[in-house]
Amino acid sequence: MTITVGQDSSGARKTLQSGGSSVAYYSIPAAEEAGLGDFSKLPAALKVVLENMLRFEDGKTVTVDDIKAFAEWAQKGGKNPREIAYRPARVLMQDFTGVPAVVDLAAMRDGIVALGGDAQKINPLNPVDLVIDHSVMIDEFGNPRAFQMNVDREYERNIERYTFLKWGQKAFNNFRVVPPGTGICHQVNLEYLSQTVWTDKDQNGEEVAYPDTLVGTDSHTTMVNGAAVLGWGVGGIEAEAAMLGQPISMLIPEVVGFELTGKMMEGTTGTDLVLKVVEMLREKGVVGKFVEFYGAGLDHLPLADRATIANMAPEYGATCGFFPIDDETLRYLTNTGRDKDRV
């Protein structure tokens, strides 16, 4: 797809040679050199949001003052509740909330045709993945054919829904459907859909690399933060707005750091760890805040356990629990078949 980037008045856009080709990116150090402020003390999660501001700075929805506000955030001890316009890279939906969104798109096409317009102009402007995971019921169990029989019966029960979704996938740009039986949407997102870094052509035809970010119509969308992908759950209306290219209005969040040291004792699991993390963060109070995990303990924490901790952000009350990119992130991307040049 094509992304529409801003005017880059600060000159933060730079070029990187990768895989035998050049790709543009938006550099935070370059923004510092342009005099927009000192961003060196920002946590990694906020640097992802700041890159979003640099990439979409257009003088209207995102201004230079919005960018400078991130430096002021650090100067004020991590508090600067300025309202910003944030644009996630993509949208994740599950069937119970995603199907009505596709119905809305179809209704908009009918509406524009009734007004004499072109129905083909109604499309998601941001990539949308609709994962069918809530609908399948368990009719058969305890035999080798149970899985396939349950999926087959799901298609039989809801044939009209799947006929409609198949039409939608063909009719709309930037819209994909993951069929029933593939897995829970958060696991599918983590293992297959997320890339940590995306590349797309901008309006001038140049390749641009940028962080993978998303919003999803499920509170546990936060699971993907374990792979350094910034994402959280939103309501259906917000998700539809993001799908149609509208920015999400939000305040620059407070960020609570959570230091991990040492390594887990033999016999303990990620579940044991996450229960303790939830207990500590509930006691601290992190509602409406980002939590960022850091420290030497990350060297001994596999990505599966990170995803478990990130998945439980709704339980400890945070908007998300973010793990920055490190060697474990790259190892996971490689082991799950991501493109080597992208890694």
C-alpha cells in the first residue's frame, strides 16, 4: 500500500542502505540536531510514538510543537499531557467486532452509489486483518477428526457470513481475512502478521521503513508488545476510524518503567512471573499508562514469556506493557520465518 507522509520540516528523514537497496526512515537524532529538543531520555515506547509524529508532521494534525512536547515530557519528569494525533500502521479485528465494520464499509458503498458516486473509492486506508477466532464451537472432541469437523460445522452454520467476508476480501483494498481454525487472533498476530518494522512506498514512490504499530478490537491486543510492536485495544468506532485513515486523539502517556533482574528459578513458568507482575503493578497503579520493561533480566526472558506478560496488560490496568527490540526479538522473528532482509 501507499502511505502519505508529512512535510518533514525538521529534516528528520534519512536514507539507509539495506539488502542492496535504499530505504528512507525518520531519525530521532536528526530531529535533535534540528533543534527540536533532547529526546535521549525518552523510553523506547515513546520513541515509537515520536517517530510517528515525525513521519506525519504536516503542520495541521501534527505540528512541530507536538514534536517538541516529547522533549518537554522528559524535562517535566515524564508528564506532559499534550493531546496528539497518533496514526497506527494497521488495525487488527476479531470476528465479533470486525464483521460489523465490514458491514459498515459495504453500507457506505451502497450509500455512495445511491448518490451517484464510485463505490470503489470506499476502502480501508490502513491495512486491516480480520481474524475469525471467537465463533468456532466445540461439537466434536477426543478423536483425530474433531478439529476439522468443528471447522466444517462452523462454515455450515455461518455460510452467509463467510460468503460475505469472502466477497469483502476481494472487493476491498487493504483487507485480509484469516479463516476459522487458524488460531486466536493475538497468537496469529504475534506469529504471522506482525513485522516489528514495516516498509511501504510513500506518495512519491520512495520506500519508507517505520515501526509496526496497531490498534485492535480486543483488550488483549497488547500481547504483541512482547515483540516490540506497540499496540493496544480500542472500541469498534475507534478501530473503524483508524481503518479509514483517521488519527487517534490521545494524550502523551506517562510511562512506568519495570526493571527485570536475574533469571527465573528452575520449575517456575511465565505464568508465575506474570501473576507477580500483575500484583506489583496493580499495587503501583498504572491505569492509562504505558509500562516498559527493561533491565538485565531481559537477557534471560524468552519472547513467549514476554508475550504472556504483555498480554496481561488489561489485568494490571495499563494501556500496554512494552518490550523494546533486542537480540531475543530478532531471534524470534528469524525463527518464525520472517524475511531475512527485514530482520
